Amino acid sequence: MKFTHESLPQRVRFATGEAPAAVSAEIETLGATRVMVIAGEREAELAARVTADVPVALRHDEVVMHVPVEVAERARERAAEADVDALVCVGGGSTTGLAKAVALTTGLPIVAVPTTYAGSEATNVWGLTSGETKTTGIDARVLPRSVVYDATLLTTLPGEMTVASGLNALAHCVDAMWGPRVDPIDQVNAAEGIRGLAGGLPKVARDSASIEGIEETLYGAYLAAVSFTSAGSGMHHKICHVLGGMFNLPHAQTHAVVLPHVLAFNAPNAPEAEARMAAAFGAPSAVEGLAGLRRTLSAPKALADYGMPEDGIAKAVAPILAAIPDNNPTPVTEENLTALLTAAWAGEES
């Protein structure tokens, strides 16, 4: 056994019903006195409650999916004009992504308050979109200094978004099992993340206000992000990043649709990882475990349903092939990648 594992420096607070006090405490720890609060228009009221005891100098609500470069530039300009010394982001992956874009060029510390299961809050990965191209990178400056998880903030998350966001988190676990830097610690975290998500998501699907279900799902989503950021981005995420940037597809739903196809593609050539995932699902195989969970959740099925054109399959093949890591368990060719994308586009069973 030979590997190098790096654990990222971050404080995580699970504080159900205590987000305002927890966020205030984190800002006080940072010594910040002029805080920029980033939250989309739909989260404005929630963000106001969460940051009621924080010294807010600026509230910014221009949040756009996939973080277009021009949107990031405007947020950076406003941060500079207001002379802020810390960032609080309240929302999903797009909101966290915008805070990261500001931190990338300013070095400002982030306190993240997630309202979905995106997982971006636990990674040092940033992403920006220019035209049809989404660029991602790794930088220590974008890792939030602290994360406040409060299950009560997710009780009103719409059911469809809960399912898509939770399956997006599950995709982090699956991709981490064979990521370019994967090690045994990543695989342990990813398997436990799968167990948490597979246990929590059905509870939340039955009752969107189930605190127990939300906490279990958040726990799984956090471990998913930790394992993913350490193992690195694998085949699944390379596919979704290309498709998302090229066709402006919704992030979580794209991941939810593509996931079973990538799992079925790679599992036969990754027997140890497959066995870990099957055990985490409590199923005879990883593919069967995911399929059963997707049936329970009535998961998204087809990329066509979210606006991807059929002729986009051929357009996406070359950039995806160029991005997939060399260590992917199953060798990827133009032919088998086209077949995978076609199946995901049409919503065929994997």
C-alpha cells in the first residue's frame, strides 16, 4: 500500500436550527467586520435571517448557473468597491461557485451555508464559464474556511431539486472511487457517503421536511465532496462539465441523468470499487443499488428533457475524450462514448 493523502483545512458545523448563531460565530472567529453576503433573489429572505447577527457591508444577488465570467467580474468589482473582508454564501452550488470566483482573485475567506446537497462547499475546486466552455481548476483560496450545515434550511427545497441535488452528490462518491488521485481513504469516505445518501434521500423524498432524512443526506453529501476533492474529477464529471457548459444544462439534473450510464460503463473493470459501492447500497451490485434508488426517487432520465439537442452528442464527443483521465477503469473510445451519450440523451436504461 503506497499513497499520499491530503486532508483540506476546514471547519464544519452541523447545527440544525442554529445557522444564524453559527455563522455569526464563524465571522467573529475570522475577525471580519465588513461582510459580503452572496445569495440569489430566491434565497434573499433566508440569507437575511441567517446573517442577522453579521456585520454586513454588501448584499449581492446576481447568481447565475455555471458562473459566467462576466458575472464573476461584476461580483469582484462590487466586493472591491465595498472593501469587504469576508464572504458568506447562502444557497446551492451556483451561489457557492460565485463566492469561490470572488475568493479566487481576492483571497477573501468564505463561510458557506448550503441550501442544497451540491457539495461545492467542501471542495477547493472552482468553475467559470465563458461562452460554451466551462473551465475548472483547483486553488486553496476557494476552499471555504468553514461550512455551516443547518437541516432546517433545506425543508422547503422542492422535491425534484432534492432528488437531482442528492444524486449529484452521489455522483461525487461514484467518481471518487476511480478519480485520478484516488486512494483508500477517499474510497472509505465515498462509500460512507453513498450509505448516507442512499439512506437519507428516500426519507426526504417521502417527507421533504424530515430533519432526520435531511441530516443524513447532508452528511452523505459532505463526505461525497470530501472524497471527490481528494480523488479528483473522473469520467462522470468531465462529461457533465462539458455538456453543462456547451448546452447550458441544469447542473444537478445533468449529473443525475448521466450517473447510471457512467457507473454501468466503469463498474465491470473496477471490481474492488464496485464491491465497496454495492455494500454501501446494500445491494447485490452497485448498478442494481443505484437503479433501485433511482426508481424510489423517480430520478431524471434523459438529457433531452433538459434541452440538450440530439446533434450535440457528436459535438461533445471530442472535448469529452480530451478531458477524461487516463486511469479511467474502462478505456474510452469515440464509439463507446457516443453510445453512452446517446443512451443518456434518450433516457435509455443503463
